[in-house]
Amino acid sequence: MKSIDYSFLSHTMLFQGTSEDEVKEMLSCLSAKIQTFQKNETIYHVGACVSALGIVLNGSVSLENDDIWGNKHLIDTIRPGQVFAETYATVPNEPLLVNVIAIEPSTVLFLQVKKLLTTCTNACSHHQKLIQNLLFVSAQKNLKLSHKIFHTAPKTIRRKLLSYLSYQSICANSYEFEIPYSRQQLADYLGVDRSALSAELSKMQKEGLLTFHKNSFHILNEA
């Protein structure tokens, strides 16, 4: 297997609470496989049935849904240490509803979920810990999806922006914060046109509600 930073993995959400030696042992048990992808390369296609979850080791990948007219909808962005496809890999023969695309040159570690969910013969404590961590990861993903529903439910672009930016401010515990998306990614995430989103942000800035520069925002007043 290609070189793996076991220390990095031991601090990820999936492997938290385990030592580097335990991570090394578990990777062997889970038929771990490392694969590299170029920018814009497809990792998983819509309709595919998968058996392995992926952990991004470096780079970043996006979960995208394209409608029949070719409109792209950004579901999520997965960064180093984060997991994707764990739900589909857990449910046999469930076809993916999203494309998984490398946003930049990326390296992904794939783990066979079936082996993860089957307790090893020694019933080792770190294997049980991994199962608990997977449940925690899934719960966090559900919460993230709930947040997205709140942000995209409003009918106007302004209300969508206010919901999203308010949440980011709360997470940062500050009126000044950075968001993880470019303008196009934010537009895709909220399901709106990029030009319309940029125009609305400019209006909000002129009205004294906020200031922004690229991904940095400063909330000045309540809407």
C-alpha cells in the first residue's frame, strides 16, 4: 500500500480514539485501498452501487447532482479527513444519486464497509470504536443535510443567503467569518444562479447589512 500518514488518520472523525498502531491494523482488516484522482475526475458515478466508503487524504471532492437539463447542484464538499459514500456503501445495491468529483488533484483511501460492520473474530475494542465512530459520522451528515434544507427552503435568494450566513456566523461565534465555498459553489449549494446571487450580495452590502471580500464576510446589521 502507498505511504499512509497513520497519525493523520488517527485524528480523523472515523478513527478518533484509536492509536496509530490500531489504525494500521484496522486498515489491513478493512481491505484498505488508496487511489489518486486528477482535477475534475469522477470518483463515483450516479447510478453506481458501491461497497467502499472513501476518506479524503488530500485534496477535496464534491458531491454533485445534475438534473436532466444539465443544471449542477452542489450537495457537499468533502475535505481531508472527511468521509463520503458511507451511507450507500452500508446499504447493498442502493444506486448513488450523486456524482463524486475531484475538485482538485486528490488522494482517497477506500475502506470496505461490510468488513467494518462485521465485528472481527477477536471482538477487539478498537473495531467496536470504529463502528461507533461511523454512526457518529452518519449522524453529523444527517445534521448537515438538515442545515442545508433550512438554507435552501426560503423562496428568495436573500432569505437563503441570510439563513446560510447566519448559520456560518453562529458556527464561528463571530460576526466575521469565512465560508468554505467560492461564489459558484455557494450558488450551486443554494440552488440559485451565480449572477443573481452576486447581485444580491452587492445589494446587501450597499444596504449596510454586511461586507465581504472573496470568502470573508462581516455581518454589520440585522436584516
